[in-house]
Amino acid sequence: MTDTTSAPLPAPRARRSIFLRRPFFTLALLVAAGYLACALFAPWIAPFDPVQQSIEAMMAPPGGAHLLGTDSYGQDILSRIIFGARYALLIGLCSVGIGAAGGLVLGIAAGLATGWLEWVLMRIIDAILTLPSLILAVAFIAILGQGVDKVIIAVALSMVGPFAWIVRADVLQVKVQLFVEAAALMSIPRLQIIRRHILPNVIFPLLVQMTIRVSEAILVSASLSFLGIGVTPPTPDWGLMISEGRGFVSFAPWMSGMPGLALALLLIALSIVGDGLREEFDPKLRKDA
């Protein structure tokens, strides 16, 4: 007699951790964590005061007491890079947080509005999206003035448009769901519908986009300082350090090269981390390893 007993189904294979499946993501996360540690513990890590000047050590090459050399004022470049990580992450995280908050409010309003109000809100979003973030930030800096706080506000305002566009697209998908329409038919207040049904469905995609936009915010803020309209001297800002060293690049390349390398490594690390989180948690892009 033929044995008709079916063979037991194989147990589902356990999904590997994201750190094992994405080695570049893990490496980039470690690099970003290293920068964060430098930003948090800069006063204890930096070997010198970042604004201390020394005539005897002007433009000293890398080596000895100054591992990465000094600039034209005799300031230790390694110390300025370490403290520069604090300003870079502060500006990047704060500006993205403020911009995301503004984009969340504007995007939800544009997604739920109708008629002339929707038209006005969409024209505001389109006007922000028309110009690159750097150009908008330059315009806002011209109005607000220079300084770390002004740079944060300028970069944040330049990012409201992209965040608002993403949130509006998600709101348009959520508001046509049956549970949202049912809540409206039950005469539940609009604010309660937004808080209980719409906001939870749009906040997570927004958080993923925030991780991606941090590197853009840091690059825009460094570009403003490089142009001489962002952070003011003697603040240890990477863009400012690159700008100060470009006049000596032929015989003191470390003045611009070292902060430029630090900026590039952080931007690459944050971009890889942001892309990894998006591919891992975005339902449209998520694929099982």
C-alpha cells in the first residue's frame, strides 16, 4: 500500500537581523554613531581648545602634537573637526525636526482641505519645491541674518515643502480608507479623526524621510558657511574651515582636506543609513532577504 502520509512542512527560516543582512548599513551606522559620540563628548575628546590660536603653530603640518595639523591661525584642526561634528549634527537634526513638524502640519492641511484652501496650500508647497534647498536657505539667511540659530531656521524652512508633499500624498491615501469614512459618518470630530486615524498612518513614513534628509540639511548648512553667509567665525564649522583653507590649498592642503573628508564621511554614512531604513521599513520597497 502506498503511504499517503504527507511530509511535514519545513519550518520557516528565521529572518536574519538587519545588521547581518546589510553589512554596509551596519558599518555606516557605526560611523554615524562615532560622529555622534564625538559631538556629545567633544570637550573630553578634543586635545585642544577649538578656538585657541597659536602664532608658533600656524599652518603646522599633520603630526606631533597636532595630528591633523593646524590652520592659518594656529588652531588645532582635529579639535575643530571634533567640535564641528557637534554643530553639524545639531544643525542637521534640529532643522530636519523643525522642517518635518512644519511639513506635517502643512501636508495634513493640504491633504484634507478642499476648494480654494487646497489650491492656496498647494501653491505654497509648489513654491517651496520650485527652488533647491540651498537657494531657499540663502534667501532665508538674507532675511534672518547669520548665526547657528539662523542657519537652523533657514534650513528648516527650506525643507518644509518636501516634507509637506510626502505627508499630503500619504493623507490622500489614508482619508479614502473605509475606517476614516466611517469615522466621519459617525460625526466624530475632525481633530479626533486626524489624531486617531490619519496621524498614526503618516508619521512613520515621515520619520523614515527625516533620517534621509539629515545629510541634506548638513550639506546645506556647510554650503552656507562655505559661502560666508552661515555660521560666523571662529565657530568650528566644517564648511567655514573648508572656506578658510581654500586659499592655502597649494601648500597646506590639510586645512581644507581634513574637514572636507570628515564632512564627506558623515554624509555618506547618513545617506547609507537613511536608504537602509527606507528599504527595510517602507512597505513599497521592503523585500525579504
